[in-house]
Amino acid sequence: MGISTNHRRLFIARHGETVFNKVARMQGQAELHTPLTWEGCVQAREMGRALAEYLGPDVRPQLWSSTAGRALQTIALIAEEINSDWHTTNRDDRLLEIDVGLWSGRTYADIAAEIGPIVDVEHKLFSVRPEGGEYYGDVAQRLLHWLRELPFDQDMLIICHGMTARVLRGLLLGLDPMVQFGAPIAPSLSQGSLVMIRDGIETLVIDGGGQSERA
């Protein structure tokens, strides 16, 4: 059974494509302010327009974001489309991407050439713990701490990161932990996708149709 949201709607997405995403370079937590590409800006605008259509005249959701610049840039573009004030955004470090430690700033290809395969291709997740970084159970714990503090007294728009969003969705949907990863992890969605979760049920608001998440 998923986590009760008190019948409130949680709209969840990752940030738009960044200059690091484009060349398969890892960002994690150290690279906090990698900017969006033009395509990333388009993705954010399209998510905003889809959300505006979905909401109609409803009261606008409370804004939440990771403290990373790429997430804040994305939520600024979405906020403009739904006529919300970006300056009211709640920022929380617990929504940051998985910490990739010493891998930060390096390309997936370079790391794999050095130590061997690092991605479970079937699940699109790290098959090994990033050196000096987090693994999925660590991400789940900090997200659980954040969720337990929420009053769930209004709808929320949450912009975070590819792997963080999958763990967050897994927790909210009440999925069983994946033994090899140590956390409940929802299926991968394309960048530019936005979902709505309410009381353990997920609805797709827009399918971005782009590339999958990269940390």
C-alpha cells in the first residue's frame, strides 16, 4: 500500500535536460548548477503547459524543489506556465540527486572504461555504489525523513532528479524494495515526463518521450 497523501495530489518530475545530461556526464550533488540546454527548457515549458491544462482553474500547487540549479531553473519555467510565483518555492537538500561522490563530473564511459560496467541496463540504475557516494537505500532514507514532515494539506509540485524521483515515486506507491538496490524504485520515465500521485495511485500527466534519467 502506498503512502497516504490525504487525497492531495503530488505532481513529480525531474529537471529538464542539462549540458551534462547531453554528453552523459554525471552531475550528482557536486555539480549543483549545470544549466539546462535549449531542449531542457522546452521540456520544462511543455511540462508546465501540460500541468496548466491538467489543473484548469484549480488552486495552484505548492512548489517544492531540490536546491540544485537545474531543478530550480526547471521549476521557474513551469511556474511561469501555471501562473505561480517561483519565489515561493520551498527548497530542500533532501530532494537532491543521488550523491555520485568521486564520479561527479566524469562521463559514464570514462568510469566504465576504468572499473567495468556501472549500470544495470535492465533497470537503468547503478549496478555498483558510486565511489564515495550514496546508494539507493540512502536516498530512500532522506526522502522518507522529508515525507514524514509534510502535512499533506495542499497539492504539491515537486521537481527533483531522475534517480531521486524514481525512489520518491517508489515510496509513495508502496512498491516492494528491490533487493539488489535496497530501496523501492519506480519504473524509469523519459526526461520531460510529469506524473501525479495521490494516495498510492500514479497518473501520467505528460510523457516527455526523451532520453532516460542520468545522474
